[in-house]
Amino acid sequence: MAVEAIATARGIRTSAQKAGLVCELIRGKNVNQALATLQFTRKTIAREIAKVLRSAVANAQQQDSFSGDIDRLYVSAAYANQGPSFKRVRPAPMGRAYRVVKRTAHLTVKIAERPLKIARVAAQGDAAAARPARARKSTKTAAAAKA
């Protein structure tokens, strides 16, 4: 059975749209590759997503069915949902007020373990699979041999 782990950070002070742009960068990558990508991404939210990714790896390591090989872990899902917004008021000219919305986001990272690729071994009775394929003469060399 493949290992799956999830980690969530709630109420992070950024918009879900900005965080979603960085989540797209790591989706589907190996964990080590994703951490390297986040380290060199020039967005401040990348640090928070890296924390969540490390937390998901730690959660996977705590499971009994984990094989111990971190290189087989990959980011199966990474997304940012909208959290609660803080509504503030900013003074405006002529006694009016402008509304300022300070958005938050919930960051979620899911990681999973890639299954092992098991190579097929030829049976003793399967002699055709054990023999290498013979090289065939191309039409150009056959025409040159006739001439």
C-alpha cells in the first residue's frame, strides 16, 4: 500500500491566488526537487509552502507503512484555498472611508509514495524473450549488396 500524507497551514497572510501560483510550480515533482524549487522562488509565500511540505514529509515518515526512502515521495497535490478575510477601513477624502480587505489562505500539500517498478524476469521456458533481437539489414544495404 502506498503511503500518503497531508499537511495544512491555515490563516496564512496572503491571497489564495498568489499562493496558488507557487503551488503550481511544485505539483507533481519529487519532494527534493520541490524543496529546491521553493528555495529559489522569488515569492515570500514560497517559504511558508516549504514549511508545509516539510511537515507533510514528517507526517509520512511517522506512518508504519513508510518504506524509509524519501526519494520515492512526490507532491501529489498542492493547493491554496481562501481563508477568512479581515475587513479594515481606510480614511478617504471628504469624510468617506475605503474598505481594505486583508486576505488569508489555507495552504494544503499532499505527498504520496511512488510504487516500485518491478522488472519482468524471463522464465526458463521463454527462450525467445531471453535472446536478443537480430539486426535486420536495411533496404539501402540490401540494394548495395545486389549491385
